[in-house]
Amino acid sequence: MYFDYVSGCPVDERVIEAMFPYMKECGNPSSVHSHGFKAKKALEESRESVAALINAEPNEIIFTSGATESNNLALISYALRNKNKGKHIITSKIEHMSIINPCKFLQKNGFKITYAPVDRYGVVDISFIESSIREDTILISIQHANNEIGTIQPIEEIGKIAKEKGITLHVDATASLGKVEVDAEKLNADLITLSSNDIYGPRGVGALYVRKGTRIQPIILGGGQERGLRSGTENIAGIVGFGVAAEITKKEYISEAEKLERMRNRIIEEVLKIEESYLNGHPERRLPTNINVRFSYIEGESLVLSLDMEGIQASTGSACSSKTLQPSHVLMALGLKHEEAHGSLLLTLGRYTRDEDVDKLLEVLPKAIERLRVMSPLYRR
């Protein structure tokens, strides 16, 4: 019973089937022979599919190795390419570490970074962003939805502000793609990070949407693939899988989201009946797949292990930040105490979540919490 889709989605069987022939082929899209032409055709057809998913033009899609590289490419390459215009960047306190750490890198190299706060639901402060804009501000980078708490940000409003001020907007859509609409035009975004595995495609493939006229420079140098912006022989099998995953997502994500939202609401309603349980993130502006809850007097890691023994996989937060014993920077930004953040459980739903899985979760979870609380010296009945 898998409730950890945020850490990794299983690859759709239809995607695997489409990829298989290209795992055997040896064609390089840069080669001028029939094998190369076949690979090039597959590459460009996949580019069209990914572009169509976000209402973009195919030549605005740059394939990468995943969301982390796309975020690095968006921030570092844009900052270095446009440093003559200014060295000030605005982001938020709850961004993914593949945004936070590039910002730290840029800070060490002479750039100034402003981190916008969020409210107790994880919604970024738009007025703070607007008031933080300076003459040397060149980039605003805000995630579309948070991968840990599921809160969806008011990107369209932020995009309008950025557009009026002539500032480039980067949106990390890793968590939102395939769950809610991601439209490059509606978001007023100039750069958008996309991930294959988060829409049931293969791992190790992603993309960066670069709006026509937006200037960036490569951070991986070599043979000049991907319009010279991302060198390295293209992973054709992976990219084909990404393209097919994008086609499936475009057709099915609305009906899928409706099903998952129903399951999500049921889980939240039942879990909040447990004594001293609380919802993290926005109660309404939330991804249909996300349930992040915290429980007093227990430790989230222990709860995850207890659930795992019952055949239920869950997490305490982002897999990319769970290697540290520090509490989630996202939960801390909401104003939670250390012990509150450590008592959080993240459940994420996906394409293969079944009603019977939800039934089992709701049967097992209260018992696990009760057992762990009895063991806690802080808990008193």
C-alpha cells in the first residue's frame, strides 16, 4: 500500500512499453544516418508532447536529467547570463532544496537573495515579494505547489507583478504537474521546471521551459545539444517515456485528480478525528494528492516505521531532505515548533491508490498512533 508518491511515482506500463524499443536502439539524434534520424524524430515528437502539456511551443522545451538540474539551470544559468542587469533574486523560504542550495551558491558568488516568508498555511506573502523588488532584481523563483505540504501558490498574481516590473519569473512545477493545470501563459512564467517521474514517466529525465526571448547560458558544456543550452547525448528512451507520460497526463489528469481529491478529503476528515491531530498546509488551496498531518506526543519517523510493518509506505517529508535529522525547513517556516515538525506524517496519493488501501490506512493509523503515544513519557491520557 503505497502512500509515498511524492518520493517517486511508479512508471506507467504504457510508458515502459513505448520506451522499450529505444532501449535497444543505438541511434544518436546528432548522427546523419537512418538510426540517427529515427532518434531525432522521437526526440522532437516527445518535445511536442511535453510542450503541449503546459501550453508551450516545442522549441521552448529543453530536456535535462530531472527537476534538480532544471532548477539549477533556471537559477544559475539565468543569474550568470544576466548579472550585468542586476544581482538580486527573490524566492521563498519553503522552496525545494534544489532551489535553496543554488541560491546559496549564487550568494557566495556576489548575488543577493531575499527569502519571502509564508503564512501558517504555507502561502507566500505576495505583498512582501512586491515590496522587495529593487532596481537590480532580475529573477523571482516561486514553486507552483509545495511538495511537502501541498499548498498551491498564487503564481498568476506573482506572475503579473513580475511582468509589470519586467522581471523574469521561474516556477518550479515539479509537484504540481499532472495534479493541477500548469499553463505557461496563464502563469505568466518565463522559466518552468518539469519532472518526468512525477507524472509516471522514467526517473532521470526532466525539462526546463524557457520562454522565447528569455536569455540563459549553459552550465553543462560539451557538444551543444538542446540548442546549445544543455550538452550531452540525449537520453532518447527516457525522453520518449517522458513524452508518452505527458500525453497520458494531458488526457487523464482531470478525472484522476477528482478521484484522488475524494480519497484525500476522506483521509483528512477521518485522521483529524484522532485526538490532537492537525493538518499542515492550506485546507483548500492544496494538491489533490497531498495529506500532511501532525500528531502530538509522537515522532514521525517512528510512525512511518510502524506503518511500514503493516505494509503501508509513507514518509515524514521530502525524500530529498530526509537525510538530515533536522526538522523540515518547510514546516519550520509555517511557525511550527521542532517537536511539532518532527511529529508530522506525509501521505501522498497517486494513480494506483485504491479505496481498499485507504480503508487499511484508516484502520491501522489510529492504532499505531495510540501505541506510540502510550510509549511516550509526554503523553497523559
